[in-house]
Amino acid sequence: MPPSSDPTSSPAATTPSLYLETYGCQMNVADSELITGVMQTRGYRSISDPALADVILLNTCAIREHAEDKVANRVRQLISVRRSDRPVRIGLAGCMAQHHRDRLLDAIPGLDFIVGPDGYRRLPDLLEADQPTAAVQLDRSETYHDIVPVRGEGLRAWLTIMRGCDRFCTFCVVPFVRGRERSLPADVLMNELRHIAEQGYKEVILLGQTVNAYRHDGVDFGELLRRTCEVEGIERVRYTSPHPADFTDSTIEAMTECTKLAPYIHLPLQSGSDRILSDMQRGHTVAEFRALVKRLRSAIPGLALSTDIIVGYPGETQEDFEATSSLMEEVGFDHAFLFKYSPREGTRSFKTPEILSEQEKGRRLERLIAEQLARTLRIHQTLLGSVVEVLVEGSAKRQPQWLAGKDLQYRTVCFEPAGASPGDVVTVLVESVTSHTLSGRQITNA
Ligand code: 5AD
Ligand code: SF4
């Protein structure tokens, strides 16, 4: 049954409407833009009020149990307030839909459809079904290369260059829910990049689960970075998330030579213990990670590094944990995303007994958080009195008469403006810092 139009909205709004919420990583943000693209070609318009929507869709994350619990509660709540005066379809998209494909429709009464990361083309058809329906077939050839994403406002555009993951780290559900690795053709990506520039975006973030494993028809990641930097109008290029074992000379040379490539890399470490890294099957040792950081730092002046760390992986001893803490200090990460291990059904570590209590995992997490905050503050303090280059995004949250944006290292900078407006690149003198923000005043329009 096709969705009806919204009787309560303006006469112009006679087309069916989609309300979409996005959870999880930047890949999901980009996937939501694809979903919006698919739905717009079938006549749906996006709206921001679920109470007025014909279709309500949550694009979900399965990386940790907590992420899934949050979505399950939210969708139950949306189902409980569903209007009864007309058909409203409610569905789950993405990783959690794929992960629990066999039980979600039974477990959540009132849920109309689920669609996995390779099933978005089928979305409009699912909405025609008159009973709960699933599109959860993984398809190793699906790249959505012909779908034009509908991007949000702002200066920053996300572009998915590869999908899936072949690494199968023991803790991670991604290869099971997003399927095998596949890269998009370089010419498709270049067309999309030119389109992004024409739309006025100034910064692009290339995305992939192991983004630096990109390879298509002889074009490797380093070459793609170089080509991306040639697109006129795009001023800054970033990417996430690379895998430490996939860094090549070609990528590092591109980072050195292309001035548009921002000196910031998110480099997931997971653990600083060789024993745990090997158990996780991460594909590198601590010594190799150190050597990589050394190569990157000597090739890229002013490089900032962030990382992902899991505490409490099954078998993590106090000694393993201390090794993580001291490697984080030794590397001097500018920022870290820190997680408690969450067993994920279907992964290789799922059945391995956890030796730590939730409380102990929590203690370890809290310690790393405190250490990282202190480290970030220390790094920020070294920037006092220096000049940073900021791409201006809009008003500062706390001081609306000030402006804010990101510097090259992706740090948030708030500043007293002197003629700047959003979209400009300006230089700012750093006058005060916290562990979250740099503040100061505008010196010049760069
Ligand atoms: N438990 C906790 N954290 C996880 N991550 C991936 N799987 C799990 C898990 N089962 C973290 C990793 C990864 C980031 C995106 O999420 O640190 O790099
Ligand atoms: Fe998950 Fe490992 Fe693939 Fe990253 S590289 S998505 S952690 S399996």
C-alpha cells in the first residue's frame, strides 16, 4: 500500500514524507544521505517531525549492545505513539537490522520493515508490502554508485569510497553486518566530488570501514587522495577510518605533498598489548604501530592523531591494560574514543568468557578517559600564543557573537571575529584553551 500524503500539512506538501533518524558512525550519516536520495527519487520529501511522517525510519548501529538498546527503546516509543488515522510505516535500517534480521520483526511488534546496509534500493518496494517485510540480503557488488546522496547543510560533505570490511577483527560485527569489502570506481567518485564542490561544500571526508584499503582498477588510496585534492573548490580533504596495517608509502607521500590534505589521522589502536592485539587479530604489533606513527609524524608536520581503544577485551589483564595506558601516553594521542568491550553475537570473541566485572571495565575506562583529557589539555596548552587556520562554520555555541570552526587538526576553535563569515578560512591567535576547545581572536582572512 503506498503511503498517503500528510493531511495536516500545507497544500503544497502533497507528497509522502520521510522522517529519518541516524545513529552510529559517519558511514551511517552517509548512508542516510543515500537513503534520502533513494526515497526522493520515489517522491518522498524529508521532514523533521515524526508525528507528521508517512514513513519513520531509524538508521541503526550494531557496534555495541548499548547502541542497539537505545534504538530498540526509541523505535518502541515511536510505535507506541503512531497515529491511527492513516497508515504510517515504521522501519529499521542499517547494521542492527542486519545483525538481528531473524528476530527483529517478531521481537518488536508493530515494526513494519527492516532493511540491511545492502538493501536500500528496495526500500520503496518494502513500503508497498502489506505485512512485515525484510530486505537483509548482503550483496558484495552493491556500492550504490549510481545513487546521488542528498547531503545536509554545512561546509563538510561525507563521501563513501568503499563499503564493508574483510578484516574480521575478533570483536567486531562490521564484516557480518556490512559484508565484504568493495570500492567504488574512481571516475564515479571524481564526478561526485565535483558535484560536492559545485554545491558549495569546502571540506570533504572520504569514508570507508578501512578507508585506506581502497583500490579500484589500479587506483589505490594514495592516488585517489591526490585526485581528490585536485578538485577545485574543495579546500580541505580528510578521511576516516584508516587501518594501521593498510598504510602504504603512496598514501603517506600524498599526505606529505598535497597541501589540501589536513594533518589529522584517526588511527584505531584498540589495545597497547601485543598479546591482546594478536588475540584480536588486528594484523599488526605494538612495534609496527610505533614505527607507523614515527613515519607519519616525520612525513606530516603538525600531525594530530586520534584513536579508538577497547578496554576489557576478554583476557585483558592489569598488565595489558597498563600497556595500553602507557602506549597512549607515549604516542601522545590528541584525542581518543574509548569503549568498554561489548560481546557481539556472531563474532569470534563472543563466546570467550570475560574475566572482568562490568565495574572493573568501568574503572579502566574512567582511568583512560581521565588520562586522555589531561593529555589533550596539555597538548592544547602548547598551542597558547600560536596561530591556527580555521574554516569558519557558524556561531560559537556559548558566545553567539563569536564564530567557530575547525582547525586543520579538527580541533574546535571559537574566536572573536574581525570580518569573517561562514565558509571563510581565517587565522586565529589562540589565547585560551580547555580540553575541548581553543579560543582566541581572528588575525586575518587567510
Ligand atoms: N565492543 C566495544 N567496542 C567495539 N568497537 C568495535 N567493536 C566493539 C565491541 N564489540 C569499537 C572499536 C572500533 C570502533 C568503531 O568501535 O574501537 O574501532
Ligand atoms: Fe571492525 Fe576490524 Fe573491520 Fe575495523 S577493521 S570494521 S574493527 S573488523
